[in-house]
Amino acid sequence: MLGIIGGSGLDRLDGLEAPRKKAVRTPYGRPSGALAFGRMQGREVVFLARHGPRHAIAPHEVNYRANIWALHAQRVKDVVSVASVGGIHPDLVPGTLVVPDQIIDYTHGRRATFGRLTDGAVMHVDFTRPYCESLRQRLLRAAAVAGERIAVEGTYAATQGPRLETAAEIDRLERDGADMVGMTGMPEAALARELGLCYAAIAVVVNHAAGRGTSIEEVRLADFSEVMQRAMTRVRSVLNRLVGLDGD
Ligand code: HPA
């Protein structure tokens, strides 16, 4: 089954057929909210709003372990994360959709591992390619079928937040090789890998990162939601196609 984690701007997945909610508990506490089950294109999917139903959970407060565990416990195999980002690369202007292929983690103090294996050994996982390539390719195919332009790769810098970055921090992220910046990509991706889930993301560029483009003097947060609302229609269309492709 496909799991979808919705970020800012995607707190609900409209159009789910036969929707039903299920509140779950995990050994790591409660997820951000109830899981929403339903069918898209006749196939069962489950949706979870990362920031909670009222968008009250900040990026550093999200219980990433409970969220990923809850999806895994419902027999989810593939997880698509939808997340808003600031664009660092000049091509990544507001409104662009990206399927990132790499991550750099700048977060700190988050619970970033499920811990030890049942035999007590430390859990080390390979993370050379942090996103599941087969799901990335299916997302790109779904976007092509939906007729939506989407950037096929890019490096996602995960920052701690909740404040946005300084212009100098963005310069540094760029020197490090980052193309976009967001606050929720980690530890979500690593936790998914620990549980063997196939995890990929659609990043929605909602602003020029600090010190770039129209954000030279300031990042105008007030503009985010309009860009986001328009882009989310396209994200939904990609997700619909993705579900249709599944099992082809
Ligand atoms: N920085 C960090 N996270 C973000 C941004 C940004 O500019 N835009 C949306 N999420």
C-alpha cells in the first residue's frame, strides 16, 4: 500500500474514496494525527498530515519515528513525502516541483533512529542513495503522464528551523551542493530506510531561499500559501497518476 505524508499545504487529501480515519499508537508515541485511509483510482492508500490536522506541529516537534512506524505497521511499503522547500538553485523558482535524489542533514536534537535491533546491535543502514530509486522513477513517470513539469533531481538540505535561514547560511548550503532547503526531510527519510520502506519525495518550491531572487531582502512568508495552493493541485494530479501506475 502507498503511504502519503502531506506537508504544509497538503493537510488533507481531498477526493479519497470511502475515507475512514484510524487513530493509532506506536511504541514511539503518537503520530502527528489520525491516519486517513481511502481509495484513489480504486487503490487503497493511507494519508498522514505531518504537521497535524490543524498544522500545529512545528518541523522540529514532529514525531517522525511515530509517523514512520505507524505507516509501516499498516503494511505500507511505499511512502511519498510532500514537502515545501525554498529554492537555492536558480532553476528552482517558486512553483517548481522537484523529485530530490540527495539529502544533506543539518538538523540536530531530533530523534533520528529507531535504535537497536532486537539482538541489541546498533542499527546501521546504507544511506548512499537516500531516496528509493524505483519510487523516484515512478513519480517521474507519473508526472510525465500527468503532463506536469518536474525537476528530475536535486539535493535537499534539511535545516532545523523553525526559523528560516540567513543569506550566509544559504550561501553555505549552496557551496555544500544543496539545491533546495526545507525543514522536514530528515530524519524522516532515514527512519523510513531503517524500516525498509521505499521512500521518495515531491518537493514544492514555494519561495526563493533567503538572499536569492525575490528573497534578496527578506523571505515573504505571506506569499507562500498562494504558491502552495496552486502547486498542490499539480501535486495531487501527480499522486493520482502514481497510484494508477502502481502495479503496471
Ligand atoms: N527554508 C527552509 N524551509 C522552507 C523554506 C525555506 O526557505 N521554504 C519552505 N520551507
